[in-house]
Amino acid sequence: MSISIGTPFKKLAKKVLLCGSGELGKEVVIELQRYGVEVIAVDSYADAPAMQVADRCHIISMLDGQELKRVIELERPDLVVPEVEAIATDTLAEMEAAGFVTVIPTARATQLTMNREGIRRLAAEELGLKTSPFLFATTGEEFRQAVKTIGMPCVVKPIMSSSGKGQSTIRSSNQIDEAWTYAQEGGR
């Protein structure tokens, strides 16, 4: 693989669109700029850390696929780098499949990082890796049965979440309903 880097703000500039603009993203922006890469930071709130050093920024709901697509079409980046899990991953996958954008590492990898069921099934079933016991529940009753089957302590995580939202550990039966509610409220 050969690397070709242009000059920022010129026709041949290499552009990276960073989806998520937190502290880690800020470090990514700084390093990319050292290589002469033009960086566009995107996040759902103004003045996010990476926006403070990026060449340009956009504030959108990153879970809104149409908004994300609009920004990608406007900026036409060479690469899209997801820095957070809470983005419209289906939109990234569609645009990548159509050959419109390259997502690093891939849109599928980004989808899997946000979807606990997908990553668990990939690890345990497709790759045959050893995992801790796990079950998925869509109702409170299924959840109570899953906790009973797995036993306590039982770590609870929403199917889709980021930044640890909705996660808890059940250590006694009187925490089961509270953990279910918390997971439902913290999931995406």
C-alpha cells in the first residue's frame, strides 16, 4: 500500500472526516495534520475537543443517517474514521458498499462495536472464541429468566450503547428490575 499525501485546502488534499470529536479524536486530528491531512470533525455538540483543532467541523445528530450522508457528500473525504460508536452505522455501510467512501477500519467493524449481540455472536459462534455466559432478552420476563439462568453476579449491558450507558451488575435479586429499566433507558 502506498501513501500519497497532498497539501491541505488544495485540490489534491487528502481529507479525513472524523465521526466523533472527543479527546481521543483531538489527538488523531493533531497527528493527521502533522502529515498534511485536512481533517473535518463531526459531532453532536459544539466545541467538542477535536473540533478545537480540526480544519473544519460540523454539528449534527450523528444517529441521523440523512445528516451524516449530507456531510459526507458535502466534504467528500478520502477516509471516514469513526471515533465513537453512536453514529448511523447503516448509512456508513451503505455508502461504503456503494464505493462512495472508505471507512477505517470498516463500516461493519463500526456496526459491531455498537451492537453487543452482533459482536458476541461473531466472537462466540462465528469465530469460536471462549466468552463469558451470555443471553439476550427483549422483555422483562425474558430478562429475569436470563439472570436466573446465568446466575449472580450478572453483568447487564444494553444491546446497543456507548460509554457504558445502561450497564450494571446484579448482585442480588432485588436489583433485577432496576437493572432492566436502567438498561432500557441507557440503550440506543
